[in-house]
Amino acid sequence: MGDLEILQSFLQGRVRVLVGDITTNGVDAIASGAHSTLLGGGGVDAALRDAGGPQTRAECREQA
């Protein structure tokens, strides 16, 4: 899990509460409360967009 710290685990380990930088860890999916286009501004959507680089930003603009 890289630098993520596991705080709690539920449902026999299938659901885990983690703390850390989700953009630097190999995960299958990231659930975000950010605007669906990730073009809302700062916070989580900006971190995801910036970590994804130019291709992610271009794809976000296509979705808008």
C-alpha cells in the first residue's frame, strides 16, 4: 500500500480506511466527492488532475 496507513478494516478486510496520498499508491480506483469533471478548482479534484498529468487534464476537459 505504499505510504498509506490503514486506520480501520471492515467486512473481513474488503473495506479499509486509509490515510495518505492516494495519488502515489497503486490502487484500482479512487472514490472522490469532487465534481465529476475534476475541473472544480482545488482540493481533491486538483490533486487527482495534477497527478494524472496533461492527458488526465485533457480528458477532464472533454468530459466537461
